[in-house]
Amino acid sequence: LKRWVLRNRPAGEIKPGDLELVEEPIRDLADGEVLVRTLYLSLDPTNRIWMSDQDQYMPPVQIGETMRGGSLGVVERSRSDRFKQGDVVNTGLGGWSTHTIANGAFLMPAPQLPGVPLTAYMSVLGATGLTAWFGMCDIGKPQPGETVVVSAAAGAVGSVAGQIAKLKGARVIGIAGGKAKCDWLTGELGFDGAIDYKHEDVGAALDRLCPNGIDVNFENVGGDIMDAVVSRMNNFGRMPLCGMISTYNDDRRPAGPTDFVRVLMHRLTIRGFIVTDFLPRAGEAMAELIPWVTEGKLKWKVHVDQGLEGAMDSLQRLFTGNHDGKLLIQVSPE
Ligand code: NDP
């Protein structure tokens, strides 16, 4: 068994030595336990938050512990009546590890819809899709004809969130890094406009593309991009605050929107949310997401890197944008 262990809390960007790959024998199973071989590991921006000891929504990963991460795997050995060898299971936060030993009572079988690849349950039909759906439908609540802006729009959550707003009848503008990502948003996903923040002035582009102001800001980035959007929001605008990835490598708490008084003057609602809060209501989201996926109305991409050994380098892709879709590691063959 190989697993990545947190050795140091990173200062700024993650550096070699902050995590260490260790190898050890697999122990025997106790009654009720299951040995799961990891197939896919999800790499997420929040991994960087869990490595730090800043105030956060879950306890941070402790020094010496296996790095936390969402995973999906296949049962290799079982001493639980609930699972047999070959069953595909959702190991929850199984961690950055080739194998997980878990009590069968706490494992969930992975859903398997005909024609839907397993990686979909790690992306559009997994936490990514739920984040996009609850953020957009429960907090953003776009109405037909309203203008919605999504940042990190070509990323895993952003691309799904923007398409959901389109399906709800809104005009959607995405903000993403680079021409290729922007072309994908407008060409294939049906966004009404896209802003390449690496080469364009975001404020000027928003003025051009959102002549009637902005009703919903699905915020994934924070910093200057958030400022540019918030300062153009309409009366009673809603801002699902999903993430602030531009700030995760900073040591200091980032500032909020510069134009905070606008929240008062324009009666904006800003609501931070974490997808895990919504898990008891996952069925509501799945009732829309599954048909959208099976009917081809909702598109998604996954970027699969091979091998647990490269996980630390792969994680950096989230901060450079050098990936195309939900970032996963294939830890072992299906
Ligand atoms: P993505 O697939 O969107 O990858 C992250 C993207 O962020 C990169 O591809 C890059 O896109 C963009 N990015 C990175 N750094 C910057 C920067 N400094 N400025 C602008 N853009 C940047 O990851 P996810 O979809 O998994 O996550 C997106 C956001 O959603 C994150 O903030 C994450 O923390 C949040 N999230 C929140 C959840 C919740 O429960 N609240 C659950 C899951 C995710 P580009 O090439 O366009 O720059």
C-alpha cells in the first residue's frame, strides 16, 4: 500500500517535502471490514486548505496523517456481508492512498448508470455537480432573462454551474484563463459570452457583455475578479460564494469585496456554502442532473493523470489552470 502523508504545513505554494509518499504492507481485515483498491482520486482546490491550519469548515489534516481526498474504488477483499470482491464503491474521503480499509457499514456502492463512465461519479454526478447545482439552484436562483456570471468557468464546478444557469433560461457569461477555454464555453457549452481574464480587462469586458448589470455571481475565484463582478451587481443580486481559489496559497486572510457598501445599497445576498451541508438533499439535485447528463444536455470534461506518485505535481494544475476539466488521478486500472 502506498499513501501520501502530510509532513509540513505548506507556506505559500506546496513544495517537495510538504507531503511524503510512504509504502507499507496491507494489514489483515477485521470482521465487517473491506479492503478497497483505489481507482480514482479526486484532486480539489480545497486540498490546499486542508493542508493548512487556518480556520476552516472541517478539521485540517494533521501532520503525519494520510492526505485527505475523495475517492472511488473496487472491493478487493471483504469481511462484510454488504460487499463482495469486485463491487465498485464510493469511499468518501478515502484519502491519497492506493488502498483503503473501511468498515463496510459506512461504505456506499457507487451508482452505475448504463453508458455513464465511472469518472462521471467523481465529477458531474459527484461532488462537483452537487456543488454547482446547490450553489446555482438553491442560492443563485437564476430567473429566465437574468444575467449570471461564473468565474473559473471552464473548471469542473464552473462549467457545470454555467450550463445549469443556461438550462434555467439565464444569460451566462464565463470568466476563464485563455482563448481555448473561452472558446469551449461559448462554442460547445452555449455560454453567451466568455472573458479571458489573462488577456482582457475583466471590468471593461463585463461592461460590454453585461449591459443590464449582473443578477447572479457564482464566485469561484475571489480577489480582483470578484471585485470586478460585485461592483456591477444589480439590486437584489445573489452571490453563491463557492470558492476563492486565487487566495488559497496566501498566508494572510484575503480582503473581501472592495465595494462592500454595494451589498447594502443594492441589497445583495452573499452566501458562502459547502457542498457537504447539502448531502442529505442530494436526491433533489440528482433528479435534474441525471436526466440532463443522460439526455446530453449537460457536458463535462475530466482530466485524468495516471498514478498516485504524481499526485503532488498534479494538484498544482488547479492553481495554474493547466488541466482541462475535473482533475482526477487514476490510481489503478478499472
Ligand atoms: P477547477 O476545475 O475549476 O480548477 C481550478 C481553476 O481555477 C483552474 O483551472 C483555473 O482556471 C482557476 N484559477 C486558479 N487560480 C486562479 C487565479 N489566481 N485566478 C483566477 N482563476 C484561477 O476546480 P473546481 O471546480 O474543483 O473548484 C472551483 C472552485 O470551487 C474552487 O474555488 C473550489 O474551492 C470551489 N469548490 C467549492 C466547493 C464547495 O463546497 N463550496 C466544492 C468544490 C469546489 P483558469 O485556467 O480559468 O485560470
